[in-house]
Amino acid sequence: VYYGVYTHSSREKAKMFKRLILPMVLATFISPFMFADVSGKVGVMSDYMWRGQSQSMGDTSYNLGIDYNHDNGLYGTAWMGQVDFGDEAEWEYDLAVGYNLTVTDNLSLGGGVIQYSYNEGYDDIEELFVNASYKNSSIYYYVDSDNSDNTYMEFTHHLAFLSDVPGDFYVKYGDFNNGDDWAALKYSNMVAPNVQLSLHIMDGVRHGDATDSMVLAMHYLF
């Protein structure tokens, strides 16, 4: 949704410009990424849960992601997954570029931009973000590039004291500027070579809503 005194023509030009920004930025970093570590994963989730809300109406969602990481701190990601909002949108496409600066062995700081696109029905959305990680904890803060009043914060903590248990445990907490928040416990483990199993348990479980509050996912890592 655009605000202001744009004409129809200027709005279309603005939309086209927005759609080109992130791919152009990503292309700028292609050269250094040619010598970077490249990884990815493909798999299925019982529900595509994003920021505490289902993006697939509780149904399964297939997805694919590619990550590029360079030793100098630059990185780029590309991701696509199935969505279902009850309309014509079927696929979401995300592109992100960012930079992480290692300050000390325990502290890193970073920032970047992420773009969300859909095959039908929705305009592209860009968010700017900053992040900080200290030991086993990290925090990300996002701001909508079109409306700075739309913000979101997410905190993740790795439960390292459970190191005797196979796999990794994380607690996650997200908070929107409108006061909505959510929390979850995440578990992930390599159950076979290159095969990762993960489970998200949302805070809705506390209210007896276990069926809609648990997400099981399996991915092949490459």
C-alpha cells in the first residue's frame, strides 16, 4: 500500500524500482561470493510458521534455500517456499544480503536488507535490519523500508548447557511494535548424513493448542 501524492504511473515506477533494488545489490556481491562457502537445504515443513503465524494455513510447505558466506563477513541468501493465504499467492521468494563484523571472539555485529516477494497478489516488501550476537544469544531488529513505524524484534538463545543431549535446543522470542509477541522452543538434530530433523513448539501449547502449535520439519543439507 502506497501513501502520498503518487500518480498511477509513478506508483508503477516505484514498484518496479523496488523490485530491482535487492537483486542489484545481490548481484554486486556475486563476485566475492564466487570464492565463498556455498550451502543449502531443501525439505518440507508440516506448517510454514513465520514470526509466530502460519503462512500456509496449517498445511505442509516445501521449501529450498541457498546461502553464500564469505570470510570477510559478507553473505547472501535466497529462499523460496510454499504459502497459502486463501488467495492466488502460492510461493514466497526471499532475498537477503548482509554483513557481519566480528568484534571479539564472543561478540559480532551486523546488518543488511531482506526482500519478500510473492508470485501473485502482493507487492514486494523490504526490511532493513541490524543484529548483534554475544556468546549463545542473538538479537535482530527489523524496520519496514516503506513504513518505519512497522518494526519487529527477535531474540534467540542457544541452550548450550544441554550439550549432553543429542542435537541443539533454542528458545526464541519475537515482538512486534503493535504489542503482539510470541515464543517458541526449537530442537534440531542430524538424524542421518545430511538429513536434519527439527521441531518447533510454539507457546500456544501452554493453552492446550498443541496441534496448531507444533511444527515438524525435515531437510536435506547440501
